[in-house]
Amino acid sequence: MKRWERLSATALFLVGIGGAFGAWKIGFGSFQSPGPGFFPFWLATLLTITCLVFFLRNLGADLISVSLWTKGSWQRPAKAAGVMFIYVLLIGQLGFISSTALMFVAWSRIVEHSSWKSAALLVVCGTAGLYLFSTVLAIPLPKGFLI
Amino acid sequence: MLEMQGLLNGFALAITPVNLLFGFIGAVLGTAIGVLPGLGPAATISLLMPITYALGSPLTSIIMMAGIYCGAMYGGSTTSILLNIPGEAASVVTCIDGYKMAKNGRAGAALGISAIGSFIAGTFGIIALTFIAPPLSSFALKFGPAEYFSLTLLGLTLAAFLSGKSMLKGMIMAVFGLLLATVGIDPVTGSLRYTFGTMILMDGIDFLTLAMGVFGIGEILISLEEDMNAELVTTKIKDIYPTMKDWMESRWAIGRGTVIGFVVGLLPGGGAVMASMLAYAIEKRVSKTPERFGEGAIEGVASPEAANNAAASASFIPMLTLGIPGNPAIAMIFAALLIQGVQPGPFLLVEHPDVFWGVIASMYIGNVLLLFFNLPLVGVWVQMLKVPYSIMAPVIVMICSVGVYSLKNDIDDVFMMFIFGIMGYILRKFKFELGPLLLAFVLGRILERSLSQALIISSGNLAVFISKPISAALLEAVFLMLLIPIILMMRGGKQGNNPS
């Protein structure tokens, strides 16, 4: 796990360094009159320090090699993330309800490998539910060239 | 006496048909979603929060959210007992004996004692809330910016300290959450911070977008790696009311669980998860027959379930009186109140006594409703557990998307929610606790405001934080919190270096 801990510490350390630099540029101000970057600067500095300590505490080799993902376990989350991003891109073009129907089909077939029958059932029930939900709560869902 | 007067007024508000109806709907929806594996109270509230926005009245909204929260706490145990998958983190230990009882044909007794224990503990917690909250609120009126800064800092430190195995990781998440809260327009100077020249970040990060992302979407992505279709105990559930023998065996367990849960629930970051685990450990320790634990001991269900419900009620105290939410679910209720124009904290009792007492009264009512509806509706919850996760997951994605979109009618928010979902997934994979991140995000504005005010008032003199007795005491507690892990680390290092 130490290798992964070092990796996460490094990533957040870089966020801290970037955050501190960005906060200084916005305007630190002074203790008497704090500027917009005053609070973020101290936070980013604290993030950098804690990440550095975390990194140093995880130096050395692992006694047992630990992997965050077992073989192929990342595939379904990756596919689901892909489906979600395409979904959000389509909402503006096709409208909320149509793109939700497509998302259901893609999720069932690509992520879950379900049958066409269960995908169709999900589309019908899910979109009907969405329509009712948005009507009851009076949410103006975006419409595309379909519905 | 004032408490009784306030409480009676609260009941008068809570039993209006509209509030009663939404309290009931909240409790049923909370239980229904809380029953689903992988969705805890925080995710349940975030999913259902858009519904409460549409209600308009802050009182009705918080009544509904309190119902959702308590319902989700009840619902989590059903999944643990029947499916051996905790419906929420606080029910993890309920799986151990609850599922064993179900396997032994005593699912009804396990569900029954869980509901009754939860009811007793929840009611005790609310009674204590009724009498502790007003004096604590009056005391907190003495707080100035320096005291608020120190108190918020203590809350965050405790949250990091109690959040998981590593305090350092908890601290990193808390600081990261605070940093995320600074994104957008600076409320004092109007300058843009960390927007990277984009319009999407100009308004800052919305709490619900972050919460639904890390808790809703992140949870789904993690669940996709696991097999969520575990074996459901399908034997007919009968005899849900405990026998005299069950009652005699579990009465002290419920009592101990209630007290432990209440005390732990008061601590920021402690909450229901820690309370249930501590209660189970203590129950096993004090038992004359500890070998029964893990084999279907009814005390192993009664104690943690009582503890997590007492903790759930207790966690309202710091939120309503000090304005410090103790756990992610309460943080969501806190954020929802802010959006409705109500600032939780010491002034809540003065400025919005209707909200304050209405919530407490509705919790009494909600607890009774949950007891009377949950047991007869066990069959319905079991049916819900039969819905495969392959159907639930895309439906949850849809609900999250509609919920976030409905905030500002902006698709960019949906996009950001998915980004936070992936962030939540990655952070979970790296074993970071997300509770401190969300708590810090909510408290970020309060911390920044109180720090700036204290510094301006004192002309930049940092001694303001230690010259005031309350602030100094709170900072001392923060210092001690930070010192404990360092001492433990050094002692551990010494022992590790000692060859013997």
C-alpha cells in the first residue's frame, strides 16, 4: 500500500503547491487586512505540509505487494464513467428524457451486459418515472430535438 | 419550563397536516432508499434533497430531511440482517449477529429488536436533545469570531481524528475540503479564486453537486467493482415482536448502546458508525457468554442498533446549537437549511424558534411513525432488496442528475457532479475517508469568515485566539488532539525498535 500512499501524497502535494502559488497571486493581504488569497494560502500550505509528512511516513518498500485493482476490476467503473460523460454531453443535444433513455440502454448493455429485454424494461419504467418526477416537482428539464 | 413551552409549540407546528405528511414521506423514502445496499444516510439525503427544495418552507424541508435521516438509519439494519451487506456504515456490526440470526430462522426477532432498540434509543436521544440544546444554545451566544474559529477548528480536528484509521489522511481530506470551499468569488472582496478562467467555477462549487458526486456517483462506481447481489434470506419473516426471553436478554444491551451512542454522537466525526462499533465491542466485553457473539446473539443486534440511533439524534445537538455539523448526513441538512435562508447555530433558537422546536417535535413523531410502519412494512423492504443492482445503479445516476440539474437548471453542474464522482471513487480506492472532506467543505465559509473577522477586530494580533478563555480552551483541545497521534507514533516507533 505504501507505493499507492506515496502516489496519492504526491498528487495532493502538487495540488497544495499549486494552490499556495495561486493564492499568493490572487492577493495575500496582511494579518491586519486579509486579502482574498489569505485563507486559501494557509490552507494550501497546510495541505502541502501534511502531504509531505504523509509521504515521508510511507517511505520504504511494502512487505506485501498490494494492488488497488484486481485483474479487470476497473473495467466496469471505467465503462460506467464513459457512459455518464456521454450522457451529459447528449443532454443538451437530445433533451434530458431521450438521453436518459439512451443512458439506460448503454448502461444495461455495456456496463451490466443485461439482455435487450431488461434494457427495454428499464427504459420504459425509468423514463416514465423521470417524466412523472419532473412533472410533480415542476423541474423544467431541457428539451432537445426529440423530447 | 421554557423547553416544555417551546416543545408544545413545536408539536403544534409539526402536527399540521402538511408537516406531518412530509415527515411521514421523508421517513418512508429514507427507509426505502436506506434499505438499498451501498446507500447510507448521507447518500440518501443527497438523493432526496432536491425534493425538499421544492417544498419552500424551511420547517417542512427540515422535517422531511430529519425523517429521511432517521428512516435511513432504520433501513440500514434491514439490509444487514437479511443480506449480510450493511445498508449503511453504522450497520456494519449488525451484520455479524443479525445475519446469523436470520440464517437460524430468527430474522423476524432480529428485525424486531433492531426496530424497538432503535426506537428506545432514538427517543432517549430526542429527550436529551430537548433539554440540552436550549442551554447550550444560550451559552454559545457568548461566542465571538475567535471562539467560533477555535470551535470550528476543533470540530474539524475531531472529525479527522475519529474518521478512520489514519488521522493524517483525515486531516488531508479536511484541508482539501476547506480548499475546495474557497473556489469561486471571494465573499468579501469579490475577487475570483481558483476558477482557472472558466465560467463553470465562478459561482463556486455547490455543496449538493459535491455531495451527490462523491457519495452518490462515487458509491455506484465503487459498487460496480463488488458483487452486490448477495444471498438474500428469503425464509418467511415471522414473529417480529420480541419474546420475553429476547427482551430480557437485550434490555441492558439497549440501555448501554443508548448511552454510548448518545455520548459518541455528540462528538464531531464520531457519529453513528463509531457508536455502533464501540457499543458492540463493549457489549461483547461485558457479556458473561461472549462466545455467543458472532453466532446470532440478540444483544449483538440490539446494542449497536440502539447506539447508532442514539448517535443520530445526538448529532443534531452540535448542529442546531453551535452550527457545527458532526457527520456528512447532518452536514447535508445543515447545507440545506443554509440554502433555505436559515443559519443553524446559537441564533437559531432566537431567530427561528419554529424551525428549532418544530424539528425536535417532528423527530418524536417520526420515531413513533418509524416504529409502527417499519415492522409491518418489513415485507415491502424485503421486496425492494430483490431489485437487482444492475437496475438500481442507472436509476440512481438519473436521480442524481435530475437533482443536481434542478438546483440551477444548468447542465454544467451535472458534468461537475460526474467529475466529483470520479474523484470520490479514486479517493475511496486510496482509502481516504470522505466524511472530513464534506464536513470541511460545509464549514469552510464559517472558518474563513470567523478568522477574517477575528483578525480585523484585533488588528492582526494572533493573541486574540488565546487571550479569550473559551477560545484558548478549545485550541488547547485541538492541540491535544494533534499531540495524541504523535505520542502514539513515537511510542509505537520505540516499541518497534525494541528487539524484545
